[in-house]
Amino acid sequence: MGARIILTGRPRSVRSADCGVAFEIVAGPPNASTPRGMPVFRLTTYHVVCPQRMWDRGHLDRDDRSDVIVEGYLEPRVSEAGQPYVAVVATTLTTKLVDITRKARQLLAEATDAEKGYQALCSRYSEDAPVVQTARAEMEKIRTGLTRFCEANSELLRPEVLLQPDAIPQAEALLQAKATL
């Protein structure tokens, strides 16, 4: 078993091979403020391999060009030219767009549930009841969090995809698995 690694970056030189997809990610240290005297690698090129199915499921659609988040292990390999190198064999792969869309959907579901709970309490109690006031405060807090998250990720987030329940392949597979149970 090799060392475990998590990489985030834009895939370069993406090529399909008989064993799957191979690409490169150029990544640097995760934090620019390292302790003095500690040697840190600068930008490093990582060679990543993964199955075609993992590559397809990790992307929202063909237009998804956001950064890729890869978790995998290191494995020594030999190139076609006979040169040894260390490859990252992906065990999980997803893009930032898929991650952000999942989180936004989760926050949207929480906001919807909080509003339904608030409406149910309003129908049972008066507007001044402490339980209704608490529910309103919770609903506003969740709405504010959703708004801030969407504003912070507005350059990547696609509102039309956010409202489609089957836009993320993993969500579709999860729904099918739940249907069989």
C-alpha cells in the first residue's frame, strides 16, 4: 500500500487510455505560510490515473471545467519511454462544481424544511409565541447562510442545475439505491 494523498487543481493533458483516464495536476503547498527553515516543495506535477467511470461520475456534465479534487494513493510506475515515475491512483474524484452544488442543495433543503416547520408552527400558535419566534430566527439564520454560500460561490454555481434533482450523477445513483430498499 502506498502513501495516501489528496490533490486539488485543474487537470491538464487529459487523455483517455485503455485502462481509464490519465491527467496531470500541478499543485503546490497547501499553505504559503510555512515555518521558517522548513523545506517545502514548490509547484509539483502529479500524474493521476482513474477509471473512465470515476472521471465521468466526478463531473457534473461535459461543460464542467472546475478544479478537480482527487483522493488516492501513490504507486510507482514506468512510462512508455521507460522512465520511472510516481502516479496517483485515484480512489475518489469529484470537481469543485459538484461539491458546491451538493452543499447548496443541502442548504436549500434545510431552508425549505425550516420554512415548512415555521409555517406549521404559525398555523398552530400565535405569531408572538416563543416557539414561533425561535423557529423564525432559525429559518432566517439558515436563509442567510444559504445566501452567503451562493454569493461566495457565484462564479461556479449554476442556479439552473441547483434546482434539478437528477443533475448530479451520484445523486441519481443514490436515489435509485434508495428506491430499491
